[in-house]
Amino acid sequence: MGGNSAESVPDASADSGPDTASQPAGNVESAVVDVQITGIRLSPPSSASETTRDQTVIQAAPHRTGGDLLQVVPGVFITQHSGQGKAYQVFYRGFDAVHGQDLEFWVGGAPVNEVSNIHGQGYADLHFVMPEVVSRVTVLPGNYSPEQGDFAVAGTIRYDLGYSEPGITGKGTYGSFGERRVFLAYHDPDASAKSFAAFESQSTDGFGPSRAASRTSGVAQQVFNLGEDKLRLLASGYAANFDSPGVVRLADIESGAMGRFDTYGVNQGGFSSRYQLVTEYSGSRASSDWTLAPYAVQRALKLKQNYTGYLVDPINGDTTQLINESTTLGFTGRFRRAVHWLSSQDSIEAGVSVRNDWISQSQLNIGTGNERVLETIVDAKIRAMDAAGWLDVAVSPISRLKIRAGVRVDGLAYHVQDNTPAGESRADTDPNAFSHKLRPPSPGGQARTAMGSHYGPRATIDGLLVSGLHAMFSYGEGFRSPQARSLGDGEKTPFTTVRSMEAGLRFSSDVVSGSLSAFRTTLNGDLVFDAATTRNEAVPASQRMGGALEFTVEPVPWFMSSGSATYTRATFTASDSDFNSGDKLPYVPELIVREDTAFTPTLGHLWSRVLRARFGVALTGMFNRPQPYGQFGHNVFLVDALAQLRLQEVALGLDVFNALDAHWYDSEFTYSANWNPGAAARLVPERYVTVGAPRTLLMTLSLYVN
Amino acid sequence: MSNWSRAGTTVLVGVLVTACSSSDGSSGTTGKTITLKTNVSIQDVLSQPKINAKGWSVVISQGYLSVGPLYYFTGDPVLSRLTPVRRTRQSALAWLGDVLVGSAHAHPGHYIEGAAMGQTLGPTTIDLLGAGIALADGTGVSGLTNSAKFTWQDPATGNLAPLLQGHVVWTQGTATKGDIVIPFIAKADAAEVVDGDQKVEVAGCSFGVAPGQVGVDMDSDGTVTLTLVPSVWFDQVDFSYVAPGTAGTPAVDSNGVVDIAGTLAWEGFVRGVKKGTAYLFSYAK
């Protein structure tokens, strides 16, 4: 859910406006000050590993976009295989969520996942978010809360937006490979941190050929106090243009046949834009609180890509152009009321969520080099609707025990106007596209409709063992909606059904907080990226089993350390012609570790101004990345660091990405491709990679006017 | 990266990889990559007379073939009628039924190759009267393989390439029927052996545990053998079209040898060269 249902008591990044602070001063010795505290009651966590990362953690290490912030989520590893403006590929708890098919994303109350996106179901591009304006990242692993809906297969990640630096902020950044960025923001110091506006413009020449990119975005959010209620308005706009180097054959790099950052010279890249409006009206009374948040999102994505070179078409090449444009209108609403059934802490919540998507999408084969349109593979208009309702009850039969149980029902409806020309799909001519056995020829002009519903119970048991230590067990059933074009006329919508469970310990004190958990998730069907079709294709049922440890330590105000380690084993539980039950899912890394450490000492005073320093380092590791055919991909270990000195109104900082200049591979795939049309075709699957960025330095000068 | 960082990372990675790998070092995903040694053998002793379907006794004195990349697939071959099918996972009873009754398989005229299971990419030129040769090692992935694709390399490569004189197949021999003895040259260019899709290849050849058999589970490193059956090329050649005194017979050269190119005899030769039964693939561990 995009709402603030998990908002904590006021802190530096949360709502700390006049409601809690601006009371008239009086005689210190005898004045009685009335303090009115407003806010929204905490929702109990839905699992032991439910985590929130605030700005203390977010700002420990350098981040270039809002998408980079995903790395602070325990268990997440991100890669980018098609240029700086394309959505990250996200790995989380044994899932290759690709661009978002298995993770539900919300930013500022608006959904980010794109239903039936032609490149990938649930495509979620977070590059429109400036990292400076994210006040909190909340992750709900699994699907244990009734608020979690479509795409919450591995979990839900929410960004809350806010900017607490008072006054006007201006930043200019310049660094390696021609990277340039301008950031501008303002925040009224008398207002909530949620009230702010920000702008950025960024461009880079890229660390190698075909890696240039640029983006620009603006966001404004304002919170109005309407008596006992609040009104939050959020508006943002974003656009990006980017080149893509594409994949290269690993053997060509390792043999020295091509330089590490070289490309095959095929013109690839894309364009992305997003505009959104969110209006959230919320209220809180003595025994109830509620929100209503309508939203509107307009998205456009264009990708030009070629993963297979000249394999399928030795003359014209295999370049495809994908276009996906969508308009999303929807709302979320919920009402929670305190009840006294077993204790005074009991509550019941009812929620409603509706989302409508109007989607226009196409896929064309175009000539590699001459951009001539050769063939239409997809040409469709889709209307999709997801309406959901849920109930969530929390009771405490004894003081040390909380039981939360709920149910969510989703109804999905689709209307597809499929104008794809009749005939065999391109995948039928590719020798190693595992989709070739699945998809019949697409009839042209057919209109198809489908409906279905999903019923998902959710439950959490939370036991307080000793002060600050909880034992929790959670269970939930969720779903992933299908690609609309895969549906037959009149078909009852087939969902990917997800069952999750988790058991763990959750602890917190003034100095340290964290959790240790074990989890298991099963799917009745899965999706794996197929380079031959450039889309996600269906594979057999699967399961993930693993464990996660995460912690945050803040022993003193100027030191913070936050770390995590997540191990997952992902295997098939059924077989088909390409995969065997018991075998591991390809591409899903087994071990992901992350550590963010920050030092923020006050060094003293200079010229009557406070001199502060900020030093941060982040370690990221991804190990055991299985490839098809029993192989392993390359492990990744990266170090990012930052250092900043701030003399009140002026700050100078240095960000270093990949400080150890590790030679690493961002993405690795195993499939067939042919990049030398004059030579013998290589039909047997081989390793193809995208090369990770080398050491990158960025210098930033910041000015603060208050 | 500093030496200490590199060392520490190496130790950490080593411990983690050891803890998470399977006992054979595999990542645990389906299948595995395999190395395929590749040999070419010639089934016929071309220097010995062989009578073809037209009643001509054919002896080859010289012959060369340009061999291009070879590919192996999951799809059934074009025609495997009356060919015993042996699938590794097939029950013994089912196999016996196939042997006694025979089966017509797959897709006459429309071959669907399926997934690529292996390839040998190094081209060369073969001496058809030689003992066979070893090609460069190929690569593959484990799994059931049923068919293969033979391709010609054009222009030819290898030490014997000049002997092809710019063609992809070149043979010289003698055809005899009764009192008629015809020294001949039969050859073909790449453009003359294209298939229905205008590709310089023969698709849908059989691939099995032995030449002519279909279906074998390539589950480990092994050896692929391409068995050439040049007698298939000459099986339907009616040399009467180039007999001395026959209208339309090309003139013989100074050695009395007739080049059958352009004649109906030659057309029979080209049809034979493009038959999948002349190229039999097999795999053994």
C-alpha cells in the first residue's frame, strides 16, 4: 500500500511539523504547555523481517537514483543490463524479479509496477525518484499483509518521500566519464518534512561506448493540515533518454578479442517518461483512522534492443523495438478502528483498492543498422482492471501475544485488442528459445476478454518473549497477474499463486535492532527471461527456501552500521521439457550481503559555523549465481564510499562507486546468439554478459540557504 | 583492488562457493555443458565397385568434400521410416516394438530442428578415399538429441581445398554397365546444393547411438561421428545420359573423361548429394 499506515512516531524524516512543535513560549517556570500529538497508529509488523530503512541508512552510502536505494533493502541485489535509463533487474530472496514481476513497488502512494508491460510483467522503473527526497524505505517480505496485492510475490517495497533540509538546497556534481548533475530543492522549515519540492537534471557520457544517458525530473509534495485531517498532494514528472551497449560474448572479452567495454556496435537504447499525481486525504480520531488516496500515472517506455545479434535473421539482424504506453487511474482507501474484543489494543481494518490501466504496446522487428521496420510481432491495446478488498483484524488474547489475521480478495478483468498479424512468432525460428513450445501463432485483430479472482488469506502471530524480543510466524497467499496477451477469450484469469511462510525473531533496543528469519515461498508457475523473445516466458512451478539476518546498530549519534545477509535456495518443483524438478532456477543468486556504515562527527566550529563531516562506506556482495547447464556466474563484491565536509551553508563531497575498481559483470545470461553474420552461427548456448561500471568518482558542491 | 582486499575476497568467496555448490561442482541447474570430439568416417570403400539403382557399377578414384559447421538438434529428422528408434529413456518393450513394426517419424518436407544441443564449427576438406579425419572439438549441452544438420563450407578451407577447384564436392571415377565404360567427373557448387530454403546445408539428418539410428541422450563428454555414405550420391545417377554417342552428351576431355555437369545424370548426382541419408551422425561416450 502506498499510504503511511506504518508511519512511526515523529522523527527527523517523518511528520514533525507545527502540530507537535509550534506552541507559544511562556514563562519557563510556571507555564503549562499544551502539546497536541497527531499521527497515525502503528500497524504491527506483518513478519519478523519487515524492515524500515530511514535516512540515516539511506544516506550512509552514495546513490545515484532512487533505484539505487533498493540496495539498502536486506536481500536485494540490482543489476542494469540495458543502459542507465532502463529499470534495474532486481534479485530478492531467491527471486529474479527481472524488472519488477515479483516485487510490488509504491512510491509516495502511487504504484510503480506496470501491468502487462511488453518487456516484462510488472516492469518497475524507479529512476524517476531522486535519492535525496526519499525519507524512508519500507520492505514487507513475502505477502503476509492484506494490503499487499499484485506483484507482491517476493514482497513489497515502499518509498516515502520527504526532504528535511530547511530552506533552499542547490547541488552541482561533476565526475568521471563526463557525469554532470544539478539538484535543486526547497523545504519550508516551519512545515512538515513531507512538504518540499525538488528538481534534477543529469547526464553522462558513459564509461564506454553506447553508454551515454540523461534524465530530468521534478517532484513537489505538500501537506495541508485541515483541522484534524490532512491532505497530501504529490506531483512529479520524469523523462530519460539512454543508449545501451547490449550484451557481449564472455569469451570475446576473456580472449581479448574485444576490449572490456567494447560493444558489437548495434544501436540500442531507449526512452522513458513518467508523470504522476497523488492526492491523499487522511484523518485520525480517538478510536479510528482512515485514508483515501486517488492517483494517476502516465508512463511511456521505448526500448530498442538486440540480444541475439544475427541468429534468427542472418541478413537483417534481430533488433526489436518495444513500445509500451500506459495510463493508470486508481485509488486506495482504508479505514481502521480500535475495538475491544480481547484487549484494548485490538483493531480491525477494512480496505479497498482499485486500479485501471489503459495500455498500448507494440513490438517490431527492425533492420539492424538501417532501422527499417521488417515485421510486426505485437500490436495490442489492453484494458486491465484490478479491484481488491481486504479485512485485517489484530487481537491480543494475552498481553504478550498479538494475532493478526486477514483476507484479501482481488478481482481482475482484461480486455485485449490483439492486432498482431497472423503467423508464426519469431521464437518459433530460434533454436533455443524455450518459449517455442508454448506459444501458438497469434491471430490478428482478435479481441479477447478474461476475468478472474484471487482469494488470499494472511496471518501473523507475534509473541513477546522478553522486552524488545519478539518471536513471529507469518503466512500468506498472494498472486502475480498474467500477461494480458497470453489470455484466451472468456478465460478465467490464471494467476501465478504464491504461498509464503516465515518464522523468525525480531529484536530492538535503543542501540540495536534487527531480525533473524527463515522463510519458504512456493509458486504454481514461474517466469524466466528468454533472450530470444526478449520477454519473460513461463516455466514450471518452483519454491524458495532460505534465511535472512539483518541489523542496524546506532550506539552513538555519529555512528551507524546496518547490515544483512540473505541465503536462498530456489528450485523447480515440477518438470517440463527444459527444466527438471529439483533443479535450481537459473540466474537467481543464492547469497546476498550488504553493509552500510556511516560516521557523522561534528568536528568543531570554524568562523562561527559548525563544521561537520560525513564518511560512509557500503559493501555489496552477490555470490553463487547459477547459470543454465550447471554453470556458475561470476560473483560480485563492490565497495562504494563517500566523504563530505560541511561548513553550515557549504558542503563539498566526494562519492566513489566501485572504489576497489573491481572487474565485474553486471548481468550474465546463457543463451544462443550470433554476432558475426559472416562466420559460422553459434547455436549452442553460451555466456553473454553486460560489463559492470569501473571505479567512478563524483565531486559535489552543495549550497544551503535558510 | 589492494592485495589484502583481493585475498580476503577470495577466501570469503571460496568458503561460500564451497558451501553452496553440489558435490560435482555443478551449480545445480538443469543440464550441463559438454565437449564433443568430432570425427568423420566414410562408410563406403569408394575404390571398390558398387552397383547403383540404375545398374551402373561405380568406382571412385578421387573425391573431395568441403565440410562446414555441423549442428545437432532435439527435433526429429526429416524421415526415419523403418529406422529403428532408440531413445535412451524408452522401455525395452517399446523399443522392441519399434524394431519389429518400424515407425515413420516426424515431418516429411518440413523439418523442425528444435533446440540446438551441439555444434562443431571448424570447417575442413575431406579426402573421400582417405581413412577419415578428426575435426576440431565441438561444444554442446546435455540432453536428448535426434537430428543434425550438415553444411558445406564455401569457399572450402583446409589443406585439400585446392583439390576441390572451387566446388564444394568433386569426384572422379568410372561407371560401367556391360560393355560401356564411362570415365566421369561429377561435381557441384554451393549454389547448386542449396535446400528448399536456399541454404547451403542438409537439415534433418539422423543422429543416434549408431549411424542411421535416431535418438541418443548426450549426457556427458563424448565423440560425435559423421559417417559419410557417398554411395547415396551416385545411387540414382543414370550414366546412360552421358554414354558415348548419346545425344546431348558433353565432349570428353583429352583424357577421355566426361564432365557430367548439366546433364540428367548430373541432376541425379546433385539430388543424391542433398540427401540426408548420405550424412549419418552418431554419438558415443
